Amino acid sequence: MPGDLSYRPKTGIVHLGLGAFFRAFGCVFIQDAMAASGGDWGIVGVSLRSPDTRDALRGQDWGYTSVTLAPEGEKTRWITVLNDVLVAPEDPESVLSAMAQPEVRIVTLTVTEKGYCHNPATGALNVDHPDIQRDLTQDVPVSAIGFLVRALQRRRAAGTAPFTVLTCDNLPENGRLVRGLVMDFARRLDPALADWIEAEGKFPCTMVDRITPATTSADLVRVAELTGRPDAAPVVHEPFVQWVIEDDFVGGARPDFAAAGAEMVRDVTAHEHMKLRMLNGTHSALAYTGYLAGHETIADTVGDPVFAAYVRRLWSEIIPAVQAPEGVSLTEYADALFDRYANPRIRHRTWQIAMDGSQKLPQRILGTLATNLSAGRGAPALCLAVAAWMRYVGGVNEQGQEIDVRDPLAARLRDASESAETPEGKVAALLAIRDVFPADVAERLSDPVTQAAIRLWSNGTRAAVEEVAR
């Protein structure tokens, strides 16, 4: 099969945060790049929390099935680019040792927005985060930023060039943001180390796009039927994939990403903003409104004509706040996104997308709202999405049932919501949380989000969505 390897590559990459998402795109791209152009770019994956992925893959010699869920049917392939999976809480020293090896030239990351221990509203390192406080005083870290800096510290001491830090998470200007976090941490630890990283390190920005639902027990059964062999850790994903990478690596050392279909560019900003605002922004808006209205998946949500009209209205508000990458039609991009959302085989649960909203809202929705408000453009559909998030984090749905809200600020958000009885009071209390809403943005959002919240609480989510989508 094209893209399959005829050899076992030596390790050239360590990946922090090995979950389904990176295995559904990054591992596939890197395997294809080596199959096309060679090189030793095998991957050592690292779990920063749980041993589950390691335990599932170990008995399979680290191989797994990648399943493309196209409307016309499934397509499978076996991915063999992983050489090992380490579990940081069990043996952090082995992780640092792997990252310090001279043959490791890239460290990739998918640790989610909350994994960077930063303030989403400002992009600054959260020095009050307990993991950061611990890592500044202990040689053996627990945070992703701590592992990056401590490993770079070892490489500098050994006279080894730094690795390229290649983040693949949904953050605006993600490489520059992570560079700032690493530099802040390193400066507090050792100014000379920070100077070395500043002079020698590389942090290219990226944009990654592939919808990857959580793997279910039904998926395990289906993969065994399709392939004729059991697989404890397959990944399922949509056919579409896009990886845009700023071509800026230490010593120019990298796999032949372009041969695998990645777009190598000088500046990824336009692609990042387009994806964060048009895909991730509408995904979050549909997750909160769809979940509250009783829809289990994104496909179910856009299958409802009211929500299909709503997402179109969202794009009409978002597109004026997005600069199109060269050669890209934003209206055609929106049409393609709708088709991807409607794929009935992609069961991407609204509850899954709704997680960690306090970390996601600033870059996915609030940035667009700030741009529109500064330009004097109203954005009622986006304001309704913020109001829906506020109802969601209150922890009780429209039927009075408890919601399992997964968010680093869950307790604080619920306390703020419960501090007021009325929608107006709840909005005011939540807008006062500066970790999510900068003061100037909160002030401008107060009236339109309050009006949206009143409609949402009074009429119910579906009726509020239908009104704004007209």
C-alpha cells in the first residue's frame, strides 16, 4: 500500500500527548513522508497522564489501524511509525532521556489548550499553575512546558543542538505562543538557558485539520471485522486532512512533509485564523447549542434544519473577520466544512467538543467577536454561542438534569453561575472571569450576550437558535 514502510525507522521524533488525534494525522503524515523520501523519523510517543494508550499498543508492537470514515464506507491501513510509548508519571526520567538524545531532532505536541498551563485570555504563562510552580523548583517535571525546557537544558549542557518544537494544537499563532511560554519558563529557571533557546531554537507555527471522534467499543468490534485481527487502539477519522507547517526547523532537519501532502509555507497565520474561527469556532458553537438542544453529535446537529441555518449564519458573521489564505475562497471553505459536519459516519459527540471551553473560547469565538465589535458589526449568532456556553457551564441542562462539565475552571464557572438567579446576573458573573474574558471584551459583550442569554433561558435553546438564524 502506498505510504507503508519497508523498514523500521530509528527514532527522530518524540511526541508529547499521544492520543487519537495525533495518531490520526501526524503519524500518518510522517509514515508517508518516510515511505516517499526515507529518513529515520520514527516516533517515541509520550503520555503525560494515563498509561492506557501505552498498555493498548504494547501488545501490538506499537502498530495500530487507521480507519477513514468516508460516506461511502470505511478504509483501513496499518500504521507502524511508533517505536515506543512512555508514560511520564511512571518514569519521567525516561522521557527526558529520550528528548535529550542527539538523534531526536523534533518534539511534537498535542496536549490540548489546557496542557500549556497558560492564560488563554492573554497567552501568558500561568506561573500560579501548580504544575508550573512545581516544575520551576524540581528537576523532574510534570508539565509539557517543564519537559520541553528541562530537556533543552540537558541538550545545552551536553553540547547538543536544540530540537525543533512543533506544536499541533489549536492555538492562535501556536508556535510563537509556545515559544513565549518556553522562554518565560526558561528565563525564570536560567537566563543563560533562555538566551541559548532564543538564539538556537525553532518553534514553527502549524495548522492541523482532521476531525477525529473518540474511539468507541463499537469501533473496536468493527475494526476487527474489517481487518480480521483485533486492535486495542485503532483511530477513526474523516477522509479530509490538512497540515500547514511553517518551514523553519533547526538545521533544516525534518521529514519530507510535502511528499506526504503537507503544505510547507513561510507564514501559517492566515490558515490558522481561518481554521480556528471558521471550523473550531462553529464546532464549539454547535457543541454548546446542540448539546443543550439534545443533539448527540455534530452530524445530528446540522441534520436539524434549524441548526443547519444557524451554522450558515455563524459563517456569515465570521467570514468578514477572517483574512483568506492566498487562493482560498472562504465561502467554498464553509461549504466544504458543512459537508464534513454532515458526514453521518463521523460521530463526533457534542459533549466531547464542549470540554475545556474556558480554554477554547478566547481563540475560537472571542477573537472573532472582538474583531467584529471593533468594526461596528453585530454578531448575534456568536453571542448566542457564548450565552449557550454560559448555560452549559452552569452544570444543569434545560430539563433540570446535571451536566458533567469537564473544564479546568469547572468549579469556578459553576460557582459564578450559581451566584446569580437571573440570566442577566449569570452573564455578569461569568464575564467577570478574567481568565476567559479580557476586561475590554467583557464590557463590549455585556449587552449583546445578556440579550442572547435572556432569549436562551426564556425560550429554550432551539427556539433561540431559530430566532437568530432567520
